[in-house]
Amino acid sequence: MEKSTAQELVAEYLKYGKILNRITELSYEIDDFETQNSIRRAASDAQCYLYQGLVEPVVKQYPCLAPHDNQVRDEGEGLDHGRAPKA
């Protein structure tokens, strides 16, 4: 795989990371805990699936392209898992 293609794949993955973080944030606005938990689990599963299928093969060939947490979540965005979002 060309490095430019690998870079684009990781960049697209990072866009999904922000979307999935937003979905997780929105789940906290749902009153029903089971529904809230189901949505967070689905977002987490999707993130893991994308990482394993998309990022791991890229990083295997180009370790320097491994995403870091600060690339997925800008300051003030997303959640610290296990904690409620800031009001």
C-alpha cells in the first residue's frame, strides 16, 4: 500500500472517531439507562471494528501513522469514558 493511501485511510478513520464520540455524548441525554448503554456499546463496537480492520493493517506497514488520542478528540470534545460529560 502506498503511504499516501495509508495516510488517507487513517485520516478517514479519525473522522469516524469524532462522529462516534459525538454519538456517545448524545447517549447521555437519553433517560433510559438500557438504551443509553446500548448506544454507547454500539459506538464502542464500531470504533473497535474500524480500528482492527482499517488502522491495524496500516500501522503494521507504517507504524508512524498510528493515531493518538489527541488526533481523535480535540480539546473539549468527546468524553472521558466512565465519566459524565461536562455541563
